[in-house]
Amino acid sequence: MTTRLVLRRLALALLTLWLVSLLVFAATLALPGDAAQAILGREATPDRLAALRDQLHLDEPVVTQYLKWLGGIVTGDLGNSAATQAPVGELLSDRVGNSLFLVLISAAVAVPLSIMVGVWTAMRRDRPVDHVVSTASLILASLPEFVIGIALILLFATQVFHAFPAVSLLGPGEKAWDDPKVVVLPAATLVLAVVPYISRIMRGSMVEVLESEYVTMATLKGLPRRTVIWRHAVPNAIVPAIQVTALQLAYLAGGVVVVEFVFSYPGIGAALVEAVGNRDMPVVQDVTMLAAGIYVGLNILADVATILVTPKLRTAGR
Amino acid sequence: MSDQTVERAADLLEQPPTLIPTAPARARLALVADALRLGRTRFGLAIVALLVLIALAGPLVAPHSPTEFVGIPNSKPSGDAIFGTDALGRDVLSRFLHGGRTVLWLSAAATLLGIVVGVVVGLIAAYSRNWLDDVLMRSNDVLLAFPQIIFVLLAVSAIGPKLWLIVLTVGLTHAPRVARVIRGAALEVVERDFVKSAEVVGEARWRIVFAEVLPNVTSPLLVEVGLRMTYSIGLVAGISFLGFGLQPPSADWGLMINENRLSITVQAWSVLLPVIAIGLLTVGTNLVTDGLSRALAGIDRQADS
């Protein structure tokens, strides 16, 4: 039964991604007049116009255009950038690594931190520290990422302390992990943007679990507090937090766009902003498909994880 | 339709028809009153009011034109320019006072669009309970697969940095999120007796959806309006910060941050003022939202007991 549930989710996700690809492709059709001319502008040389028309298969029927474009994406042939003529795959490969590094570091800090904050405030429910954390979370959750990022730059890179670089400058061919200092402030921004959401859910479910009978029972049995919390309460309280965590990690796929731009961090987010400025449609479409793929993929992972850890859902189909 | 439902509907028809919709109207007022009793709601409203005042009245009291060059670029605060000049030598205070209107009206318009479309889709999906529900929810999933800002950027790269496009796309990305909440709240309402009785007396479907069901989901709807407004401000200001909103030489808070971020070490005011304004605005709207949702939770608790 579990397999059937998981397969159903997978099929739905593929359907969603296919519809997403239709929408992303339709963006080229929204270009006024000749798409190649619209992308390259008035000063385009006939050579480049012809090259782009050929790449977008503009002289063929729309359906063929779409199928060839989709086929390219599925087989890893991402086409050429309209701005530099370079293959998009080459252009993005370094940057994907940098963005992945940024997102993974942020997630590796944010998830355990959120769980700890959630557990800690749940155990001190309605005490001053709980109220302080909840107010701080509310404020952080309201702020747009670029406001947090610029506040961090002012605090740690320019006006107050000079601990970290304000812009993530890397030499040619250098990767973000060669100079980990550049990732600190962008990652901190993403962590601060995500932690309020996950910790809030974690606190809520932990409060509920702490009031349950089996936790009381474990305490009455005379188990040490530490064991009761970390062995009995937390594993159960984590389940509702899985969905939110996945949602927040998926949110990072969009969040990196603004944060990378704030710090001039050489990732796909900054590449997307640059491509939008140049109206470089092939790059924009590829990055959009990538972000949608990550988003849908993470949601499936969360659903599957929830199905696997929830006995009720595991047997729901029977 | 079972005989029992018809009987119950007949009973209800004996009563004056106005009795049916009045209960939700009271609950709606109670929600606002309860929310206003909370300090955070009032504090949030005060912040929002202050920033709206700055945005609306700012252009009237600005000492200079937003595009006038008043000194050398990035000069420190002085008598003539209280917060110094920006990267091109224009008065920071004047540009700040002129720059709040766009973000406010764009976010309000995008929120309105997202709420209207989301409510219509959510209510129709909840009321139809058939293939239409499936189609609408699947379309929702498609839009939900895009991170909001990436959807806006995709549209901007195809059509160009137009303000109407920002309103349209930010609104459209809100709609499925609103629809999901409204559908969830309405699913329970459409099962209630007064909807059944309205069906029995042959009320038009659109009337049932908008006159009977809608008034019963206004409380979660109010919370959703506040939440969407907070996100709209962040998105609209963010798009403008990326350089795809209002174009130079216009004065706009997001654009100001973009134009002056590289000279942040020499002259921080030109970045700091708009950053603080946008930050305060979102904190204000979110405080109001939090007040509303706390009031809603309180009302729910009373209803349960």
C-alpha cells in the first residue's frame, strides 16, 4: 500500500512538472513579434538572429518547438545563452555547485537550530524566554531576505564589525568552498529567514507531545529528563515539522535569487537576475525549470518521509 | 437530496431569512474587535499608519525634487541634505520621501488581485466537489511549483519590467496559496444546513457561493489578507531592488537600495532609510496579521468548548 501511495504522488509530481514546462515554454510565445528579435534587440546581427531562430526552432510549428525544447532539457542539452552564445549547461555548472553549497550549508545549520529552538522554547512555554524568542521570530519572519542581508552587511561587513566580506568575490575558476568566508553572510541570511517558520511548528508539536500520556508515563517511570525529551518526545514531535522543513528548503530555491544578488554571490540566483536583465530567455527558462524541479522533488520527499514515519498513513489504503 | 434535508430546509424557511447570515457577520466584527484588544495589533497598525503617512505626504514636504542634483555624490549629512546625497548626488531625504508610494500601491493591488482570484477559485473548488475541484487544485499545484519570485522574473524576462506585470504576477502567485486556505475553510461550510436549504429553495449557485458560503469564511480570509500583504511588500520591494520595478531616475525605496548598495561603506543613509522603511512596513503588517490570527484562535477555542 505504501508503494502505491508513493507511486501516486510520483505520478502527480511528474504531471505537475510537465504542466510547469508548458507554462515556462509559453513565456517565449509571450514575446512580442519575432521571438529572436525580441530577445536580442534591435542591434542584433543577422548571424546571431539566425542562430537563435535555429536554436529556438522558430521556423517550425509551435508543438515541434516545444517538443524539441523539452527533449533538450530532459536529455541535458540546455541550449545556448542568447547573450553570450555559450552553452547554458557550461555557464551554469560552476554556479550550480556554488548555490548548492550555499543552500546545503544553510540547511545544515537551519534545520538542527530550528529543532533546538523549538524544543527549548516548548520546554519553557509562556516563560519570558519563550515570549522573547516568539517576538524575534515574528519580526524575522516578516522581513524580506534583502532587508536581513543588508542588515547583516551593515553589522558584520561595513559599519560595525569588519568580520566578513560584504560581496562574495571569487577569482576565476575558484569555487565557494575554496574561500568559505564568502558564504557566511549569505548563509546566515537564509538561516535567519527559514528558522522562524520551522521552529514555530516544532515548538507547537513539541508542546502537544509534552502534554501526552506517554511522556508523563516515561517521566513517572523515573527516566532522566534528557532521555524523556530526546528519546521519547522529540522523535514524535518532528513528524509535523517534516512538511514545513521541506517547504522551507524548497523556498530556499527562490530565496537564493535575492540573497545571491545582495552579496553578488556567484550562484544560479545571481545568474538568473543577470539573465532577466539581458532578456536571455534560454538561461531564464532553464533556471526556472531547475527551481521548479527542486521544489516539486523536495515536496515529494517530504510526503514520502511523512508516509513512512506515520503508521496511520502507511496503512491508510487497506 | 434526502427527505430529511427537505424537511429541515422547510423548517428554516419558516424563520425570517435574514437570521441565517447574521451570525457570521457578528463573528467577523468580533474577530476585528478581539484583534484590536491585543497590543501587537495596535502597535502594528500604528507602524503601518506612520509609513503610509510618510509615503503619501512625503512628496508634499520633501525639501528637494527627487531628481535634482544637490551636491557631490555620496556626501555626508549636512544642513542642506540632512541625510546626505546618494550615489549620483541627489538628496537622500527627498528621494526617500518620494519613494514610498509605488511599493504601497503595487503591493496593495497585487494582494487584492491574489485574494479575489484565490477566493473565487477556492470557493468554487470547495462547493463543486467534483472534477472541477480536481482541475482547479491541479492548476494550483502547477503555480505552486514556482518559487514566487522566479515566476515573476520569468514573466519580466519575456515581457519586460512593467509595473502592471508585477501586480499581475505577484497577485497570480498568491492566488493558489489563498485558494488552498479558503477551500479548506469552505469545505466544512458547504456541508452545513443553510447551504442545503438554499439549494432546496433553488437559489442561484453563484448566490449560494458568494452570499451564503463566503460570509462564513471571512475570518480566515482576513488573516490571509494580512499575510499576503506582508509577502507582497517583500516581493514588490525585492523585484524593485533587483532593478526590475520602477526604472531610474524615478524615486523608489527598492530602487534606492539597488542604486546605492555599492557605496554603502561611504554613505550608508541612502540604503539605510529605505531598508528600515520596508522592514518596518512588513513587521507592521505581520503584527496585525498575528493579532488577527491570535484572535481567530481564541474565537475557535470558545466555539469548541
